Amino acid sequence: MRSEPADPRSLERAVRQILADRISGNQAGLWLLLPEHLRLGTWDLLCRWTGGTTETVEPRLALHLIHEAALCLRDLRHHRTLSQKGFEVANGLPFVPTDQAVHDLLEARTVADSERLQVALGKLRRVNQHFHGRLLILDPHRLNSFSQRQMRRRQSGARERPAKVGQSFFCLDAHTQQPLAFTLSSSAPEVSQTTPPLLALAAAVLNPAEPPQVLADKEHFRAELIDAVVAQGGFDLLIAMPHQPELLRQWRALPAHHFHEHWPGYAIAKLPYQLRHSRTAGFQFIQRTAVRGRTEFQGFYSTADRDPQPELTVHYPQRWHIEEFFKTHQALGWSRAGTLNLNLTFDTQGVGRG
């Protein structure tokens, strides 16, 4: 391994020489991303995040991370890349950086720096109408971690063994299936602690005139979370309620006149509801389905007084888009967490996946 000069004059001369020698290689297609970078203002964002200027090496290293993600790779670095030219020049570099160079870049930035970058990028994407921001989806995505630290282990399923994980929390636009905001944490915090900061990021991006509706699953049905989001303001929640024995008994005991049948075998009841230990008065939407003599119930909690029929038949089924998003896009580099250093992990997943 040899050191390469990274002063502005050396970078410019080396890149110009490679361009004069002509670009070749199977990664030259990355140059097709440059018009999109111009539309999004990627370079200005990276200069602001790194504190560098156009002539310095730091924004170019950050652009390297973005293009790694475009190739669905996490570590396209020196000694682990093809020799053909093209990839590094698209980053404004005459060389492929080492792991240490990227590590130093990330370690010098904090989670707060990356959150500010995330908000700035989100505002640009909002102006470009990449998302509507009227119907949002929340969901945690837990990544297998290979950290050697002592940390809480979580169980992903009844038949799975508890394992070390890093937690990411995503907010997705339901209509366009585009990510709006995300945060990271260690394995210890619960969704009740991480959801209000995530929605604060979404609010900073959207600055909504009317409260968007947020769809969440049963894991989010917690009094402290609901109270915190309502006190924070700006969002209406629609949360699936768990099949707890006490709730099931209540739903089955409801008189038939509480239910309004929308079509044969499908009826909905709407009742006032307040969680135990909660300060928020909301509404309970109880969905009753009857097929071949079998009756099933599913409850939903809403902080807003809305018509339950479109909420449960049109809006809430769109929550599945976030699972599709996880399955389709986790190859961009956040399919695993190798460290518990949130500064490094957040920057690699956030800035590198900008």
C-alpha cells in the first residue's frame, strides 16, 4: 500500500490525466448518475456535511460512499476493486480510497451532522416531489450485528434464537414508497423512545400544513409512544392493536348494533378508546370479518376521529410497502451492522445512501 497525494493541485492533475487517457471499465456507467446529482445538489450537500470545498478530498470520499451504494456494495476500497479506470474518476479521485481514509472521514462527523444532512436532502426531494407526505409508514428494521460489545440480544421470531442486532427505524411515504427519514440506535431502546425523534426529522423535512397520517404496527401500540407523539404534535397515528386476550374478549362481546356492515362479511365498529396509563383520548376501529362461519376481529387505534372504512380498507393496507422496501433495497448496504459506533454506522447508511 502506498500513500497518494490528496492536495487540491495533485487531485486535479491526476484526474485530468485519467480523463485524457480515456475512461474504460465496466463501472463507467456511474457517470449516468451525474445529471441526478446536479438535480439534487448532491455536491453542495456533501461539501456542507464534510466542511470541505470543491478542491478538497473530503467531499470526494463522501461521493465514493454514495457510488458504492449505487453498486450495492459496502466496501469498494483499495485492493478490493477492479483495476479499470472509471469508478474513482466519477468520484473526482484518481485513486480508490483505503478503509482507513473512509473511517477517518466518518469518525470526524457526528450523528447530528448526518441528521442535518438528511433533513437538507429531504427538503430538496420534497421540492422535486419525490414524496407526497400525506400518508407515512413507520417500522423498525433490525440488522444482524457482528459487534464484539456486550449488548442486548433480540429475538426476531418465536423459533429464532436471540441475537445481537443494530436497530434502524424508517419513515416511508406510502404513496411513492420513497424513504423520508430514518434513525439508528443500539439494540437497547424501544420504539416508544425512538419514534418521536424519527417523526421530528420527518416534520423538519415536510413542515406540513395539515397533520399527515402515520401507519404503524402492533409494536407501536404503547401509551408512552402515543402520548409523546400527540404532545409533539403534527401527526395523526393509526396503529394496529395486538391480539391480547382482554381485547379479544371485549371485541367479541360487542353488541351487533355497534358494527356497520360495509359489504357481506365485513363490518367495522368505531368506539372512543383510551389506553391504560395514557393521557390521550382516541378512537378504536374494530374490524370484523366473517368467512365460512368463522368470525375474526382486528382492532386499530386512531388518535384522530376519521371515517374508519377508508382508513382500514384503503390506507392501512399500504403499510406493507415498507416491508417491500426493506426486501428490495437492503442490498444498498444496510443489511447488516458491523459496529455499534453509531457515528460510523449512521454516516455509512445515511450519507453513503443519499
